[in-house]
Amino acid sequence: MHDLTEWNKMIAGELYLDRDPYLTSLREKAHAACRRYNRDPQEGMAELRALMGGAEEFYIEPDFFCDYLANFYVGRFFYANTGLVVLDTCPVTIGDHVMVGPQVGIYTATHPLDFRLRRPGPDYGECGKPVTIGDDVWIGGHAVINPGVTIGSRSVVASGAVVTKDVPDDVVVGGNPARIIKRLGEME
């Protein structure tokens, strides 16, 4: 039986110790699965699916990296181009029919602003904030989705955007930090 204290704190967004033995073993398992998948996607797909809770109807181009896989949930018909990095200390939940361009980073992991809590020691810790991406979203290449962000359905994140705040439904965002560039009509 594993001590799930640090796991529970991690997925709740509280400070947790990333060097916890159970968390370390989960990361090592996920990293190994990603390496196998990157070598041979057909051979590695079953293991990736199993670690992702049985996700179906998705494809991620190699090279792909994910910290835990256990907190990465994708809907039907998810596609990601090469170079996707997912730091899933908290849940990353992605809807149906989402497309992700190359070299995109989706990050839930963060660190305390107080420098004392970032220093190694008995009170050291990391924390995280979940990321949610709605249905029919398109994320352009080299975009960064930061911790705690929700991206609304049918929205587009332009290439190179750094998303630091929630994105409503039916908009195009771009820039650093990302801002609304255009509102999308129903039949555009």
C-alpha cells in the first residue's frame, strides 16, 4: 500500500513534496512509457492509453513528454503534433475534437512565490493548478498554456501565444500574454 498523502495534496493544488517515493515511482513509470511510445507509437499506444485511464481515439505525434500521465485526460479525436509537453501535477482535462500544434507546452506545475518555500528543506514544495481545455479547440504551435487556465470551447490559441488567463468560448487569442484578438461568429 502506498502513502497517498503527497499525491492527494498534489492533485488538490496544495504544496507537496515532489521527491515523495510514490510520486517519484509514478513519474518514472510515465517517463518510461513516453520513451517507449516515442520509439514506436504502435507498440507503446496500449501502455499510454492504460496510464491515461483508458483514453480512446487520440493520437500524439512523437516526441511526447508527460510527467504522470495519470492526470492527463483527453476527449475523443484528440490530436497533438510533435513535441507536446504536459506537466500534469494537477488534472489536465481536454475536450473532444481538440487539435494541438507542434512544440506546445501545457503546464499545471508551479511553485510558490515566497522564495523560502522554493528552497529545498522540510517545508519545500511544489504546487499546481488544473488546466481545462474545452471541445473543438485549436492550439497553434509553440503556444504555452499556464497553470490554472481554462480555454473555452471552439476557441483558437494562436501560434506562440502564452496563455496566462482564462479564455472564453469562441475567440482567437494571441500574444504574450495572450489577449483576445477576435471573436468568432457561428458560421465563420
